[in-house]
Amino acid sequence: MSAPAIPAADATAAVEEEGVSALFGRFLTDRAAVDEDLYYITADSMSESDPFPRRYPDRFVNVGMAEQNAVSIGSGLAQSGKNVYLSNISTFLLYRPFDQIRLDAAHANARLRLIGTSAGLSRAMYGNAHISVEDIAVLRALPNMTVVAPGDRTELLDLLAEVDRLPGPAYIRLPTESTVLPVLHPPGTRIRLGRSTVLREGDLGTLIATGHVLEQAVAWVDEWRRKGFAVRLVSMPSIKPLDTARVAELVAEGRPIATFEEHSVIGGLGSAVAETVAEAGGGVPFRRIGLPDRYPGRPGSAEYLKKVLDVPGSEQVLAWFLSAPGARRPSPVRAAALVDNLYYDGAVYDQRYADYADDVPFWRDLARRHGPDVLELAAGTGRISVPLAQDGHDVTGIDVAPAMLREAEHKRTPGLRLKLHEADMRDFDLGRRFRLVLLPCSSISHLLNDSDLAACLARVREHLTDDGVFALDLVNPAAALTTEADGRWRPAFQYRDPRDGRGVAVRRARHYDPVSQVLVDEMEYRRDGVEHVERVTRHSRMRTLEQAERLLAEGGFTVTRRHGGFAGEPCTATSRHLVLVCTKDKEESR
């Protein structure tokens, strides 16, 4: 008998306020009206408002606290031709009666539907017995078993209808019984077993999410888009069968892929997608976002326990996408939009670095030795370019931030040989070559992935004379990040805005992801007498001395001098600044 039409995103607001238990109960009761073989079993976990027992008491069985019996009774009914639904909290539904699920349901291919509520960390406040973070892995390994994890109301209703038609067993993974699932899909969307859907488009990479973290994934991707980073979001509620065709398409694109779930990183969605990625043979950057291979060891909310377990958050995941080798680089125009904030405001920038001049004598001496033609990348407000031009050198500076270059233009004086261009250091052509190219002020950290750095080094080679010198400095992560990147808000600096005289206090919280080596600076700018707080987020890629030298060698450069500071100090583990002076390899030696 065919299933009735199931209302989805076009339902009334009152119906949309139903929790998952009420939504499932209404589906089951409506379905039982047209399917006389439908039976419902619980193990003392029924809601008092459940309409099914009142409407169909002869097809309802409450076995009490006897989960193993519940599975065996349900499987027996299913093997007698009945369509059986068994509902319980997922930890009680699956783990104690796993032997019965394996033999009586999966091995017999019985038409038993396992409805597991409070999955993941949703009931972790009650302790370890209520944590269900291995359920997908356990059930996915069983032959004949279908596994789905709906993430919104549309997915739940459509997948209930899909599962109802199956000839064998299935597991539907849900959050707490009272959770009101959001409506994240547009009206008219139909969800199918073995199929995924694209909720957001993007070209930086793809985030694949499943289950009740889908709403959080939508919030992440929308937040990233507001910052100028477009990541595709794919909802994958059907874990077995998996939409392998979609994964193969993503692999063929060659861009980074990450999975997101409230489940162990072992055996869940991440493992299922990783298996498909490996078999596709495309070799794309891949990361699983989920719970690590350990229990939290304490009760608490899902949010609290994820912090205890160091589960990556929005900024860490975005940092990984930006630093992954296959990440798509923003165009120069788009890159300019990404620096249209207070941090890259020229006047503010100069105030920020007003006391930072220790490096200027080093760059001046280098220009005296290797000038007079000098190119500075990421020239900003001319903090380095202007003094070099004042020394008589012919200086060209490029930067992607228009506000920074405008401030540099204000410093130009008559006769100063200084040319400034708005350009991206990964993609520029000035039509000439220079004897000295500089990348100062740790600006290499703006190049968030190795392909960006490779593109920059290729442009440097094109613009450097054969006997020229390329010099740069970088922050040593071992020395700079030991105590600063703990996520705590601290006062960063203060300044007085020269345009209106108002005082501005800036505080900063730093986060460091050792996997992607990306440092995230969250900054709040508070102006005197103004309630509005402007927030800015900045990403920086940290690289060790060994990594920098390897990438320089791959880009066709030989490091001839290395210092642990701007006074010529030797490089040590405690050196905060690492300074590298390079020459260009000859083409025949590459």
C-alpha cells in the first residue's frame, strides 16, 4: 500500500512547532490509518501525548524496560509480515540489544524501523550512559541496515516516508524528543534515500553536514559568506546508502571537502565520505569535523563538551578551508573587498604600528646594498616604502587594500620616487624587473595556503633580476603563540582616531588551529561615546622556518642568509621574528 502524501515545508506555523517526537507520532498515527499492518513498540519511553496508543491500542506494545525483548518482539512481528516501528532513546535502543538487532533484524532483513532519539550529545547532561556518538558507525556496518540522520523538518518527514517503503530494517537518528527541527530547505524540496542536497553554493570548498548539526552548518556557511568566503554546503541525511555520485563530483572539482557531524570521527559520515573520496582516487584535501576518539568523561551540554573535547568551531573550520592546498583563491577585486574593514584602514593601521619601527633600519640597509630598484609587496601605508624612497631609491609598492594605499599617497612628497599600485601579490604584472623585492612585516602570513604562496613566489621570480635579492620576514609560531592564542579576550592597543579625535580601545581574542596552522584574531573596536562595537576577524597562516625554506626552494629560491631578528641575531627556537634573504635559482638548475 502506498504512503500518503507527507506535508513538508509548506505546513502551518503551529504544526512546525512540533518537537521530533510529536512529529514522528503524528506521522505514525496518520500512516497507521492506511496501513493495518503497522505496529508501534516502545520500551517504556513513550510520550504521554502520543496519539498512537489511544487510536490503535491493539497495534501498540510497551515492553517496559526490556530493550532486548523489544527488538526481538518487533523483529518477530516484522517477519510475520508487519511493518514495525520501535522508538527509544538511542543509547537504550541500540547498545544493550545490539545482538538482537544484528541477528533478529539485520540478518533476517526484517522490516523493523529503529527510531533513535537523543542521539549524539543531546542528552549528555545526564552522563555517559546517555551519550550516543558511536551509533552511526555500529549500525552502518550491518548488512541490510539503512541509516539516516535528518537535519531539518523536511528531511525527517520525507525520509520517514522513504523508510516506510523499505523491505528491510532502518535506523533514523534524531535529537531530543522535544527538539523543534528548523525548516532549512526551500519549499518544494523532496528528500530521497541515497541523495544529498545543496543548501548553499560556494567555490572555496564543500562542507558536508548530517543530522541535527545541519542548522549550525547553515549558520557557519552564512557567516563565512558575510566575510567574503563562499563555501558550498551539502546536506547528507542519507548515510547508508550514501550519495557517492555527489562525493565523486566534489572530488573531481579538486577543492577541499570537510564533513560535519555530532558523532565520532570514526565510522560516521566522515568515514563514509572518506571511503568514497579514497576510492575516487582524486586526492583532495579532506577533514572530518566531529568528536575525537575519546569520551568527555563528565556530564554537560553539547556546547560545553565540544569545548572540552576541542571540537573545531566556525573559525577553525574556515581557517582550514582557507589554508587547504586546493582552496580556490579569491580574485584581486574580491580580495580587496575582504580588507575593507577597520584593521586595514590606513589611519588606524599607522596608529596600530606607531611604535613598531625596529625593522626599518634592516630594510634600509638591504636597499642600500641591493637597490636602487625596489619592489615592496603588501606595502600598506608605506611604512617601509616611504623611508626607502626618502633614501633616494626608486620604489614601487603594491597592496590589495585601497584604504592603505590612500594613506601612503598622503605621505608622498614632491620628488619622491614612489609608485603605488593596487594589486594582489599572488597575481600582478608590473612590466619591469627589480634588483630587490621585499615582503616585510610578516605579510607572508596573509598567504593562507601553499598554493597562494607558490603563486606569489612565481610573480616574485618574474619581477626579480637574475642577480637580484628577495627578502622577507615571518613570525616564529613556536615563540609567538605559546601563551597568546588561548581564546581569551585581552586589551590589544589604544589609539586616537586622527579624523575625529575620538579614543578607540581595541581588545583581541586569538585562536590557533595547529592542524591548519592558521591564527585567528577576533578584534573589537570600541570608540569613545559610541555604543556600536565594530568586530573584525583576521586570519594569518603561521609557518615554521623549515616550512618556509622548503616552500622557497620549491619556488626557485635559495636562502643565503637567515636571522632571528632585525639586528642580525642567529635563529633560535625563541626567536620571535625570522628574517630570510634569498637569491633566485637559475632556470637550468630547477
